[in-house]
Amino acid sequence: MKQNGRYANGRQRWYCNRCKKSYSWHNNQVTKCNQSIWFTKWITEGYSVRQLSEQSGHSPSTLKRIIQRNLLSWPPVFLQALNASRHLIFDGTFLHRPVSIVTLMDAVTKTIIAGQYGVSENSMPQLFAFFQPLKQKGLSPISCTIDGNPHVFKILKELWPSIIIQRCIVHIQRQGLSWCRRSPKRTDAKHLREIFMQSAYIDNHKQKEQFITMVELWEYRFGTRIATQSEKGKVFSDIKRARSMLIKAIPNMFHYLDDPHIPKTTNALEGYYSRLKQHYRQHRGLSKHKLHNYFNWYFSLRHK
């Protein structure tokens, strides 16, 4: 072989003395790597095919072929070691009801351990099918922070009986304030609202004891009467819900005070979901059978 000038685009042209043909030299490995770069940008940054075409110099048809046929048809394989993840965050979100996504995050490294599209937080069989393979692969957590969904709580305790369940303080506060209303007229609701306002500012055991004392005083003054009343008004029913949720949550509200590695909120996943939805909106025209692969690739490529 010998050099034989250049093509109009500047690429070196080669001439073969044996077959008497002229051609350019291609490195298939480099080509494959370049394809994965644009596919990664399409997944993790939400770039459109038109934007990628302007950046890469490839035609839109070439990029569509790379995305749709070559890569999106093959789901990724998660190779992350699960036995190192000891403190977890679990939460779900709706893309458009009733379709939801659930995700499990390492609370220390803030990396995604597993995620799945089309799993409902209120379905015990689907949740079991999500967590069981992770246990088989070596996942053995010490704690998990959740939003308080009873189905998730039950599945986690069934698979890992000794796991510490931390209730998300933000979810408790947000839901409690919603049930108490912004400007309550009832005296019991006003005092209960003050309790929920204080729930997110507990940083040591002394503040914890003060908070529990506030709850006990409120329960002594209002709680027993509320529990025995048969009133069915909307406002009163919401106060009963707020009281019930708070009493049931207290045993699992303050584990983060004993271990700094246990997060007290699921905010890390909330931020992750915000970015995911923003990127997904750029590709919401995907067919249903490719959505699973899209989110699998997203969880694999966008760990944080």
C-alpha cells in the first residue's frame, strides 16, 4: 500500500498495489467509540438528533441509525458491585399516570444502583421483582430512606429483616402541612402545624426529645378526643390523617441522629428525577417498547 493523495474532505487516500484499488482507511474501533459518544450525549444530555448532527458532522439519518438500530435495541448490563452499598435511598416518580419509575440510590456515593421503568410503588409483586434480584446479586443494606409507602416498607423488611427504615422528613412535613392547611382555623390544627414545621430542624438528641414532648403534649390535649370523635368533615378527617401519620412515623424518623451515613430525606433522588424528566421530554416520542431500554441506558450512563 502507498499514499495516493487525499479526498475532498481531507482524508488520506491509499492505493493497493495488489488489487489496484484506491480507498480510505477506517478504524472500526474508533468509529464505534465515536458512535457511543453521540449516543451518550443523546441519552444523558437530552440533545436532539438535529443538535447532534450540528456537533458531530454526521447526517441525521446516520445518527438515527446509530441510536435506534444499533444501540437502543440492546439494553445495558449493570456491572456495579452491590455488596459495597450499605445505605440506600429509594423513591418513585410518575412520568405520566399511571406509569411510574422506581430508583435505588447509594446514599453515600449518590450513584444509582438500579432503576426500572413501569414499576408501581403500590404493587407488591412488582416491588418484589425489583428488589429480589438485587439481593441475589449481593445487596445487603444497613439502612434505606423511603417516603413512607407501606408496600415498600413491607418488602424491605421481608427481604432484609434487620434493615433500618428511615422515613423521609420532607415527605412527612410536606404531607402534614398539607393536611393542616396553610392558615388553619381550628386550635388543634394550629398547634399540629407548628409541630410539623419543627420536624425538619432536628439535629441532635436533645431537640428530638423536645419534639417528642411537643407531640405528647398535643396528643394529651387534642389527640385522644380527635381519635374518639365520629365527625366526618373534610377538615377534621385531614387532621385525623395528619395525627395518625405522625404517630406511626415517629419510631422511624430519627435514625439519622445515630448514624451520619443515613440520609434523613430522599432529596438526592428528587433532584435526579428532575434532571431525568427534563431529558426525557426531549425524546418523549419514543415507542413504548423502547422506553424500557431508554431508561435502562439512562440509569446506566447517568449514575449521578
